[in-house]
Amino acid sequence: MAFRPEHELHKRRFSRNLGLGLTLAAFVALVFALTVVKVKRGDPMQGYDNMIQPEAAQPELDE
């Protein structure tokens, strides 16, 4: 049983997928590198969830 020759469409699709995969890998490597640099520099790890003040989050009821 012989394999059929690869169609030209599959070659183009593979090339496109390879380019997209390399771009995605480069983005992941960039995010990882930035994370490592930030951790090694010792910058404070703060999120924006600490901006809510306790008084504003739970208002007191005047009765």
C-alpha cells in the first residue's frame, strides 16, 4: 500500500501552522522572561484587587 503524494494545500497549511506556532512560542517565551525578570528584581507583586477600600466594600447601614 503506497501513500498518496502530499497535496500542495497541505504544504501551505503546514507552513502557516509552523509560522503561527513559532509566533505563539515566542510570545510565551517573552511573557516567561518578563515574569522571571520581575521576580528576580524583587518588585512588589500587587494586583489591582487591593484598591477597594474596606469602607466602600461594606457600607454601614444607618438605622
